[in-house]
Amino acid sequence: MKFDPLTKKVYTDKDEFVKAMNCPYKMSWDQLEVTNSSFRKCSNCDHLIVDTEGLSDDQLLKIVRQKPETCLKIDLNQQNVKIISNGFWTQK
């Protein structure tokens, strides 16, 4: 998975667009209602938030395609994320 923190867009490793991140509530993971270890629910908007750590690109695409309103939790230090900026790789 690739993430551009400037545009807040998520892509697969093959550059397929997944989702643009845009949360007006800026909730922390700990403030969200626990549904299971990988999913939480926002009390402000009722959207599910999925922890992307450990997800493959295929799993992520499947989740977002089934429920496009699903929000994503991305930690810039997680193993499956490559940080990009304007389409270019950056060092972690």
C-alpha cells in the first residue's frame, strides 16, 4: 500500500487508487467504539474504520469496494505502507 500524506490518497503497490482520506472529526483510534481488533466505529458519523496494518492490497480494495464510506487507519510506521509524495517515494 502507498500513502501520500500531503494529498491523503491511498494507492495499491501497483498504483491503483484506493481512497482519499478525509475525516472532518479527527478522532483518535482510542476514541472510537471497539467492534473487533481490526475495526472500530465512529460515534460521530457511524462509519466503520479499518486498521490497515497487516492488510494486503487485495484485502483493502475488497473492503473499500464493498463499503466505499469505510474509513482507514494508517500508521506511517506500519510495515505495509510506503510513503509517497507527489507520486515519488520518500525515505521512512
